[in-house]
Amino acid sequence: MRKVIMTLAIALMGVAAQAKDIKTVIFTTQPQMHCASCEKKIKGNLRYEKGVKRIDTSVEQQKVTVKYDADKTSAEKLQKAFKKFGYEARQVKANEKVEREASQGCSNM
């Protein structure tokens, strides 16, 4: 019985050691998102970045939330990735509110 318990303990330690370090970062973009096309452009391009697990966008809140594997990428690398498809990104702090600018129309149409 001790061997079984010891084997399970070692197996659990091995699984815990290989657990991924999943982190979340929130960005706001410039130009701001105006429509579903803007959201689609951001999601479609960011999903190819190494380590990205999930991308959620909100036009109303002007936020892009990215869950990523910290062993494969960083918030800084993701921020730089926005430049590849024409956006500047700024990391948003936890309680910070982002103001939406008056809509001038969408440049993605």
C-alpha cells in the first residue's frame, strides 16, 4: 500500500512540475476598435502568436484580454505583435477605465 501511495505522490509532483504558467494581460489599442471587423482583425492576427491560449475583445470597453503561456511568450512580446497588423497596444492596469473616443468610422472596412 505504501508503494502505491508513494507512486501516486511522485506522479502528482511530476504533473505539478509540468503545469503551465498561464497569465492574463489586458490591452487597449490605438486606433480604437469600432466594430466586429476590428475585433476579427485583432483576434485573427494575435491567435498566431506563440503561446496565445485565448483572446477576448470588447468594443464597448475598448479592451483586448489575452490569456497566454508565460513559458512561451510575454506581455511585452504580445504588445509588440499588435504592430504587425497596424495597431499600437498599451497594457491596461487592473482597475483602469478606458475611455472610448467618438467614432470616426472604421478604417478596416
